[in-house]
Amino acid sequence: MARNVWAGNDRWPSGRNLGEFARDVFRIEQCSTDKEKALAFYEWLIRVMMRGPNFTISDGFGTFSRSFDTMAMFASFGCFECTGWGWVGAEALQAAGLRARRVVGQNDGHTIYEVFYDGAWHAFDAFQAWYFLNEQNEVASCEELTRKPELVHNPIGTSSPLGYHTDLAFLGKRHAWGDALDIVQKIQDETYGWTLKRGMEIANLYEPADPPLALYCGEEYPRGSHCQIAAYNHKGAPTFPQHEPFWRNYRKNMHDASWFNCDKPVRTHGAGALRWQPLLSGADAPAWADHACFENGTLRPTGKNRHCEVWYEINVPYFVSYLFLEGYIQGGGSDYAGLAISADGGKTVTPIGEKLTSKFRIRNGLAERKAGKTSVQYARNIMLRVDMHSHDNDTTPRLQSLRITAGYQQNMFTQPMLLPGKNKLWLQADETNGETLTAEWNFTMKGQEHCLALPLQEDGKAEQTFDIECDRPDDLTMRGVSIRCE
């Protein structure tokens, strides 16, 4: 088993920890002052985050509640409304060593963040894409905007554009911060990492999941979460020309009519899946097993009237969107074979396949979530139980094949994208325990398909530099980054 596995590119900020992401931004942009760091982080937050719905996750009380999991907002869901952007910005900057705070305007509940440098606070709203300059050509604070509304309504200088859609930016009251709340942002400091068993492969794709497999986030977003920023603004000019070369190849029309910029190509979340055939690893694959006989890549009970119970554990850093199971059972007579899932280590169990015979294909995900049934959606740790028994001396059920696919949603812009020029790719694991890991970057460039592979055979980090021969980020299209454990 390999532990804390991750892959990256020194040219693209890490998506495994918010503080690490911010520090990578400072390094990539060669920032030396806190002002340079604040401005660079503001641009990169816009580059990698999306403007979309709030979301709810399972809260452990049998219901779904609003999430304030900053890493999930950033790396898994990839989008949120202004509240989430304020949470992510304040935590990332503080974790990277800057003094930052989350600010909520009582006039409408809008959330931004402020950064302290050069002896003063400076207000940034990456969600609405604005900051305003004062007479000294410095980014103004909330206090200054309240005292001098003309800094907003007749700006000296500003980021561009004022809002991702001017009719949705509420600029008429963006100066009103006199009653704003200074809220302490607790640093969660979560770091993502994969735990992979032999035979597992994960693949992070730079495209959205099929709508029937997407994370459910309300009927206003029938095709899953996605951005609301179109390529062109209300005047027909590019909305974010500095970011468009990084976005152009990853736009898709989601046919969402719930907000401005509806029915136009926008950025979307990425898809991913962990795939595994655990029977090929026999008794080494389960978390635990009772009365189980593993032989020649199959599984059966050890004898008559013995209940064979095998538990497989699936851990995913991101939010799971679906579970797909495919296999074949040989048996009959008084035989029984079934499958069940658990999200709490087996303390509660939900059957998803009973009295299985012959071939089976089972899916759990969006349909169950919408129907209010037990669903794997928004889980990150899943236990799969296989149980079999027979009361017949001559007939024993045998599981001859089992393929597990755990699909998940991830923010493709927090994945290690390739850029023109030299890219130092890396693959690391705290423990390999004799396993061999291989990461692959698949992409299309100049009409040709390419694959860069990087192996790791011992604890630590493997690095290799690859030269990408193109001129612009949109000269290549990322397809996926995968890691397999052998």
C-alpha cells in the first residue's frame, strides 16, 4: 500500500493544500513583498476557482448541510458563491504567512477578504473580480471605500473588469462597508493525499462528468456545478484576457438558464475516477475478511453454512459522485450473494445488490441522492461489503470478477497543468511499501496525442523535467493526469 501519494508540476501551484498553493503562487510569480503576494494570489484565485452554486454535504446527522470545508470548495467542488471565496482566500493567505481576514458586509451579506501590508488593510473581492485604488494608487481598504464612495463609482483605477457581469456586481453598494464584520478565519490546513493499494489507478480528467453522474447541487444546476463566467462581457470584449489562454480549451455549454451568462460556454468542473479489480490481489486487498477463500482471482465461502464477508475500503480526497460495480457470480440453489455500502466503517450498512446471480452492473449516485435515498454522493470514504453463503453441500457461490469504479468531482484547475517551456513534474509518496507508482500526463498538442510518464519506486519524491514545445497555454489541451499502483 502506498500512502500520501500526489503528483504535481513546479510551473503550476499545488492543489493539495491551500497554504502550499499560495506559497507556490508567490514562488512562480517571483514575489518579494507582501503587496506583490496579495496581487499575485488575487489573480491566481480567479484563474483556478469558479463562480457557481453553494453546496451541501452529508453532515453526519442524516441530513445535508451547507459546507464550509475550504479544501473541498477549492479542490473538489471548485466553485462557490462569495462566502466560499472569502473563506478560501483568507485561509490560504494566512496559511502562507500573510495577515488576512474575511470581511462580511452587513448591507447584503457579501463576503470578501482583506490583506494587511505596508501598514494598512487592502480589500480584494476575487469573486466579483474587483479591487479599487485610492489617491496613492494603492488598493483601498473597506474603510476607505466607505468613506469615499467615489473610489467605487468613479474609480481612479481598478482591476478589470469591475465584476464578472456588470449587471450582477451590485456596484451601487460596493462602497458600503461601514458596518462590515471582521470575522476570524480559522485555518483548517487540510492536506490531500491518496492511499493506493496494488492494482488501483486514479485518473483526473480535464472535462466534466456526464450529467447523470455529476454531484447534485440543486435543480438550478441540472448538469452539475460549473462557472458562470462567459468568454466575453456585456460589451463583447474578452472577460478575462489574462486568463482566457488557460480557460479556452476547457469551456463547455452546460445549458444552464438560472443566472446571467446562461446558455454560453463556461468553465466546468473536472471528472475523475478510482478504478480497481481487488480480486486480482486476493487476500491482500480487503480491509478485513471472514470465512473467505481467495483462489485464482476468485472469492468463495470456506464451506457450507459459513457466512463469507469481505470488506473493501475506498478512500478518495475529493467528493465521490458515483459508485459503479460490475462483476460475475457463479452459483445457484440455496446460494446467496449480495453487496452493501457503508460510510462509517461498517457501523451502518445499506444493501445495493441482493440475491445476485450471474452478471451484475450496479450504480449508486445522483439518482439516489435526488430521491432522498442512501447515496455515495459527497462521501470521501466508502466501505464495500461482499457477503456470500450457501446451505448446499454441492453448490458454493463464487465471485469470479469484481470491478470497482468510484467516480469523483475535482477542480481541473487545481490539477498539475502543463505549460509551454520546461515543466518539472514530480510524483511523491510518504510510503511505497514495495509498490511501484507511475504518474502520466496525457495531452493533445498540434493535433498529436502525447503522454509523459514518471515512475516512483521508493519513498520520497521523483522529479523529471519535460520541454513542452508550444508558444501559448491554449496550444495544448490537457486530457488527464493519472497515477497507478502496481
